Amino acid sequence: MAPITDHPLRYALSGELHARPFPALGAPSRAVFLAIKQPSDAATRDRAADLAHLVQLLDHYGAPRPDENATHYYGVMGKYSLKWEQHTEFVTYTVFSKGLGDRPFDPAEFDVFPDYWLAAAPGGRITSALLRVVPRPSDDSMIDSQLRDWFVPESLAVASVLEGAAVVASDFRIDSAGHQRIAIFPDAGTGDRRIGRIVQRLCEIETYKAVSMLGFSHARDIGPALNTLDTELSELMAQMRGPEQAPEQTLHGLLDISVALETLAVRSAFRFGATEAYRAIVSQRIAALREERFMGRQGFGEFMMRRYDPAMRTVVSTESRLQSLSARAVRASELLRTRVDVERSAQNQAILASMDKRADLQLRLQHTVEGLSVVAISYYAVSLVGYLLYPLAARLEVSKEMLTAGVTAPVVIGVWWMLRRLRRRLG
């Protein structure tokens, strides 16, 4: 029996599920994270430039190059390990190294990326972070002391994650060197792969949080335009109630508003859709950490609920408002169309009444013309008959005038009868 034929994409699709493994990271260690995004049209960027930029970094360290069409890479880069991922709008670089420096969150750790390489980046930095993986001390008060030194207490978020596998902390602020700071305190029994998963999820939370905030910025940018269009649409609909407003002027105003709303909708559709997707990923990654309160401090979920969720609700509200304004413009167009139809119907009725009046006048005029036609035709018919009967006038001993008078009535009656019969036949 011949073996079954595999679908051409079977192995490729199966391999995609395992193409982005979590890194294995022990404690103590540190990581440097960088996400690069083009300022505009990032989804349609030249992705070959991303790959070329990665190759430039690998060549700097003499590391093996990725495949030509690679969308992810993991390998040894000198004394470091590099994880590179290409996403819809951005690319991320995560560099892992063993051991800890003498200075916590030392900005010099970012020197793993050469200055000339950073200057040649195909885009700008959307976020960067320094991660410090420190073995969890036996006394949690030591963790509290370190967190006070490393982070801003007012915005510090700390949580015990994965049933006590580690304690994670961050204040989600940009430090003086331009980086976020994230601390991980894994328990002694936590394996390297589990630590790697925690680090990866924390990097994803920071990345998708930063990218989703672009939707909030866009919502604030289009807010004044929506306010103006809302006012114009309300005034236009109020003017539609008065008879003095010409439908042509209203139509031009509605067209201008509809075009402006459609332009905003097209410009905002991708950003609002992407923001919702990124927000969902942030929520999923936080939920996957299964965090528990640590020493009475707020966790990552609570921090996002207070600081991040209001921004996302603003995005949702702006998107709903844009859709509502578009729907109002459509309803206003329908109302204007109804008003024009009613006015047109009234005009058509006036035209039909005028046509009926004209038809009645035409009928009367026709009857008048028919009477005149009988007189005219009878006049000529009497003359012809008179000429035919004049030779008999002497024999009948009557004058021509009397003969003409005698034949006038029969001729008139005959002409009237003939015209009447002709009209009936034509009708």
C-alpha cells in the first residue's frame, strides 16, 4: 500500500509551533532587551532591512548567520546568547549573559550593542530594558531592601509568580540611562527553563505594553478632530430642521464631514485593531505568571489595572466614538435623502396638477378649434356647392343668394357630421 501524501505545508506549520523556544537561563545572570520599530508604516516595512541589521550584529561578534528568510534566531554570540524575533511591527533583541555586574542595572550592560550598530537601526527604540536575575535570598526582607534601592517606590509592582517559583519586580519607569528595570528573584528549586520563561514573559509584557500605548497616543491625537466633526455634524443636523437651509448646502456639508470621518477611520483602523491585540497579549502574559501578592505590595495586574487599563479604555472609547459619528453621518444622509424625496414628490404633484390643467385647457382649445374648423370648411363647401347649383337658379326661378342660403344649413350639418365621425374613428 502506497504511503499517504503529506500536505506541502505540514512540516512547516508544525515546526512553527516550536520555532520560538524559551531561553534557558540560570541564576545569577542578566539580560539586555531591545525592541526596534519604525515610526510609521511599520507593518509594511522592508523586512529584509531587519534581517540585514541582525546579520551586522552577528558579524560584529563573529557568530553564525541566520537563514535568508528567518523570522527568529537563537544562538551563541561570543560570550553572550542572543534571541532575535521579528514581529508584525517591530523586532526584538534579547541578549543573555551569566553572572552579575558589581553595579545593579549598570548602563554599561547595554554596550553589548555597538554604537555604530544602534545608529544604523532601521527604526527607533520603542523600549529597552535591563533585567537582573538574582537568586532569591532566604529572608524576603532583603528583597524589599534591594527593591527600595533599585526602583521608584510609588510605582513599584512586585509579585510572587508561578506558585512561588520566583519574585518579579519593576516600576515600569525609564531610568536615567533610558532603560526599564526588571528584577527576578528565582527560588533555589526553579529550573533554568522556567526562569527563561519568566524572563521571556516579562519582556513581552513590557514590549506589548509599550507598543499598545501607541494606540493611546493616536486616540489623543485625533480627539480634537473628532470634537470638531461632532460639533459640525450636530449643527448641520440642527439646520436640517429649518426650511431655509437648502438641501444642496446640507449635502455638501455632509459630504465634507463623511470624507473626514472616513479618512480618520482608515488611518485609525490598523492602529486601534493592533492596540486591542497587544492589550490582550499583555493581559494573557500577566495571567500566565499566576502572580500572588508579595509583602502587601501591588502586583503587575493591579498596576496595569490602575495605570494601563484606563489608557486602553480611552482607545476603545475613541474607536466607539468614531464609529458612532460615522453612523450619525449616515443617518443624517438618510434623513436628507428622505427630505429631498418628500420635496421632490411635492414638486412632482405640482407638475402633475399643472399638466392636468394644461390638458384641460388644451381640450377646450381643441373643441374651439373644431368649431372654427366646421365654420371654415362649411364656408368653402357652401361656395363650391353654390357654384355647382348656380346654373339651376334660372330654371328654378330663384336668386343665387336664396340658393346659397338654402344649401348652407345642409352643408354645415354634413361637414359637422363628417368631422365628428372622423374624430371618433381616430379616437
